[in-house]
Amino acid sequence: MAKGAPRARGPAPLSISAFAAAARMDRHTLTTKISRLRIEPADTLKGNPRYALSDLLRVYRGEQEQSDIGSMDAFRRKALVQSQREELKLAAERGEVIPADEVQDEISRVLKLVAQKLDQIPDILERDCGLSGRAVEIIERELDKLRQNLADELSADDNEPEGV
């Protein structure tokens, strides 16, 4: 081989987005699986990690195997479920996952704080900025509309089927 000539290698590494699009996978799911399997990037491009195709295919094949759970015999199905439970327990021990009720409690707490702070805005504007009573009424009405729109959107999200 001539000096300075590129040497033959495997396929170029792929970004998560590129592979997810080609494999019709959710890129967040792919990222989670890569992290769980502790797969290291082959290189980076513009600060974004790129992974070897062989590693990405390993993740993809694992997903395909799990999607065919109905066709597995009872022994393999039980082994898969047990391994998934163990992975979840390990992830919980490492602090990589949070129980759904804790997430819901925290989101509820944050939304209550936001509502309390929104309620304070008209008083602050009236007191500190010298706004008229009419202007404060308009602000209160608009904040109420925003709060209602937010509640409606959150309620609509709750009514959507999972995976949408």
C-alpha cells in the first residue's frame, strides 16, 4: 500500500439520528439502549457521537428479538422477562430510572409553583410598576387564559394513547 493512502476499513460510523431514521426506531429509545449497553462512540463529528454500524446493529437485533416475544417458546420468553426485570432493577439501583409516581409528584409540585408565581405577577406589576387597576385586570385575564390553555393541553396529552 502506498504511503498516505487510506487503508480499507468497515463502514463509516453513523450518528444516532441517521441510524434511527434508517431503522425506523425512535432515536431516544436508541440512545437509551446504547447507554444501557455502554457502547462507546467510534468517533465524533462536530461534537456529536457516531457509532460503529456493528454496535448499532447489535442494539437493533436486540430490539427485534424483543418485538418477536409472541413467537418465543415459554422458556425464552421467561428468560427475556427476567433479564428485563433485572436490567430495570439495576438501572433503579444506579439512579438511572425514577419511579413514575415520583416523577408525577415532582411535576405536580413544579406546576403548583409555576401557578403560584403566575398569580403573583399582577400584584407585582401593580405595586412595583404602578399599573392601573384596568391594566392589572387585563393581565389577570390573559394569565387565566394561558393557565387554562396549559391545563387543556396537558389534559389532551393525558388522553392520547401511549406511543403517540
